[in-house]
Amino acid sequence: MREYEHNARKALEVYLKRGKLAIVNLSKGKIDKAEEVLRWQTAAFHNFRAFDSLAMRQGIDLMQDSKVIKLWNEIKSTDDQIQSLMVKARNEATQALIKLSKARGKIGHYRSGLAENPNFARTV
């Protein structure tokens, strides 16, 4: 019976570890790697939910365990950091897309479609 409690706590520890790894990757700008780690983090959370459900069926309330509560508080803090870093990354990507769009517009402005007499040659 206590095996479910131990496995649920272990799943939360893995979730926290992967969250911290995602923060490191997001801080370094490694968005693809962070996304992969976050997928694995989601898997750890699903494992926790399964073990929590099994423990509850055995009459074990994990929220009475001080170690679980401590882990949960750390997880909430880590998740808040991840969220703020994801918002920052999204804003940076949006700004890069805007710059790219403006640059493509400027390049397209100088293309006339006529190879022998482009607009760029006439304006220079």
C-alpha cells in the first residue's frame, strides 16, 4: 500500500526535476529542447495522477504527507517560472516574426517581376 505513496512522491520529484531542466533550457534559449523536456514532465504528472488515484483507493491521502506538500509548493514556484519564461520566449518569437515580415516586405518592394529591368536598378 505504501508503494503507491512512494511512487507518487517519486513521480512528483521527477516532475520537479524536469521543470527545473526546462527552466535551464528556456533561459539558454533552447526552446525545442525545453519543449521536449516539458512533454516528459507532463508524462511524470500523469504518472503521479495514476499513483495518487491508486493510493486514494487504498485510503492514503498524499496531501497529508509533509514531503508531498513541500514538493508541491516547489512545483508551483517552478511552474510559475516556466510560465513567465514561456511568455518571454513567445514575445521574442513574435518580435522576430515582425522583423522578418518587415524585411520581406522591403525585399518584395524592390522586385518588379521583370528580370531585365528590376525596380531596384531604376531607383539606384
